Amino acid sequence: MTIDQTDSLATAREFRELQQEMADSTAAMLGIHTLGEAVFCQRAAVLTLEKQEEDVGLEESALPVLGGLPTHDIDRIQAKLESLWRELRFWPLIVASCILPALIGLALMGNYYIAVLVSVSLVVFSRWPYELWCEIKYLQERLMIAQVAIKSEPDWTQVRTQAVDWWSLIRAGFNSVEKTRVLIDAELKIQGKPWRVLQRGQYQYPVILVKCDSEERLNQLRDGKLHPQQVARLVAYSCLLTLQERTKSEWAIVLFAGTDTGIAVPIVEKYFDYFKSGLATGRRLISNKDHGHRDIAEKPTKFNPCAGCRFGAPEVYRLQQGLAQTTPYLTRGTDGKLYHSQCGDRFGDVPLHRASEELGLHG
Ligand code: SF4
């Protein structure tokens, strides 16, 4: 679904009409990540539903790097830097407390064992300050990038997907805000939280973090080719911010994981269809589940979303996994190992994942 010249930004009135049209007081609360998966594949929605995780506005494999170091929030980067410097200051004390006993041992008793022991300890412990130092260097680089960024922002009057640079938007006066609570629409019965919100005055644009696992996909994203499930999520967040926070949220930002770049996506009314479809399917799946229908989710047939789906990715089966609640659905690969996948275990077949085909799991 592409944007053309006749499209205009969704207004608060259109979001309210959407809310009235899709309101259902009897429906169960639906997480926005589940809603998005319901657009992608019903089985993926069921798996997400059963994981009972909160929506945090990022795709599972787009998680932050380097052990969760802050990457895009200046305040957090500065706070983390301060705490790392504090930790690093302990290192000379530790070294001194190791070396002194060694010197005393050598001087008084000529005990070389203590000296050897201390040397070994120092070698082992030197990893710790080295890792701290690497983290400090990384965060300093992040701050430097933020400081030298040039102020720029999309032309918000042009209703088309536009490239953005995270730090340029920050320089243009946007604040990166992480919502402390989940946003809830009690009428639509949806809840979720974008990864961040870019806030400037009355404008609040939701930000999601998406994975780019190939150069080809990155180029598609740069051209604004989002997956329908991603569009559904953007509409949901914009709707929540517009109606619940009373802000102007007719744009959303898609940030490419592992980079500082992304796209600004105008939210237009024609995108509402993805949202409606995900909401309707998600509600039906919850209702089926509540009524004890375990395997009601249909497998996609029109195209093969399984090829790159994380739920269908084959994993080598290990014995201790036998303690898991679901009985694994095992298939032997051409390498002689037993494989299973989250989707396969749950629904009892081998998804057409590209790695499964390479491993010969389809017989
Ligand atoms: S592997 Fe295929 S059927 Fe299973 S959740 Fe993913 S897309 Fe759906």
C-alpha cells in the first residue's frame, strides 16, 4: 500500500472515528506486538500471546547492543559513563591491594608463590578494567556522534516517507522520551508502548526499532517498504498517543536497529486497514484461546512468511529442553542432528524456514 498525492495525514477526528468503529467492550486487552503479529501470521500471534510479554516497541531480534548499553539517549549515556568511570577508579585500589602483600611476602619471607599467585590474579582481573574501558570508549563515541550531528528534520508538510538521522532530530529540538507506563485504550482494548517517543511541544512521534538482517532489506526500508505488521503497529501507537495523551502524532519514526538512521513515516488513513485487520484477528485468536480451541490459528498460505520468521528458525534439540512444557516436534537434518522450532513445537509441523530447507528438514 503506497502513499500517493491524494493522501493526507491522519487527523485526531479520524483516529476517534477509528476508535468508535473498532471499540468492543467485550474484547480482551490486546498487546500491540500481538496485533502486529496477527497481521503477519496467526500462528505468530498465538505464540506471542502465549509468551505473555509486554510490548516495548521493538522487534525481538532488534535488541540493543553491547549488553544493553544506552545507545540513543544522551542523558542515559552520560549517566552510564559516570558510573563506569566510578567503577574504573576502583581498579588501582585492587591492584595496590594485590601487589602490596606480594611485595611484603617477597621482602620478608622470599615467598615467590605469593608473587606468582598475585601475577595470575592480575592477569585474570585485568579483563574487567579492559571491558570497562571498551564500554567507556563506545559511549564516548556515541556522545561525540551526538554532538557533531547537524540539525535537520524532514519536511513535515510533504506526505511521503523521508529519511531521518536520529541525532539530527535531537539537534532539531526533539526529546527522546521512554514512556514509563504502558499506554492503554480502554475502548479499543489495546495496550503497548513504543520503543521511544520523540517529543517536541505538542508533537509526539512514536519510534519503533526494526531489524535489518540484510543490505537488501535495509534498502527496502530506506525506500519506505515496511511490512504490513509494522505499519499496523505504527498506526496503533499513533492512535494511542493521539487519543490518550492528546498529542499530535500523525508521523511515526522507524529506526533501523544498530544504526542511527531510519525513516519518518506519515500516518495516513489508508493505513488504518492494517490496524483493523490485526485487531480483528487478534481478538478472534484470544477468543478462541479463551474457549479452549488450541490449534485454531491458520498457517499462512498466500506467500511464505516462514522463510525468515524467528518462530520457525530451526534449533538443535538438546535433551534438557525435554523439560519444556511443549512436546518438541523433532526432525532429523541431513547432518544427522535433531532439530525443532518454536512454531513447529507448538503447531506440530516443520515451518518452511529457509534454514530448514538448507538442513533438509522437509524430507
Ligand atoms: S514459522 Fe511460519 S507459520 Fe510459524 S509463526 Fe512463523 S510465519 Fe507463522
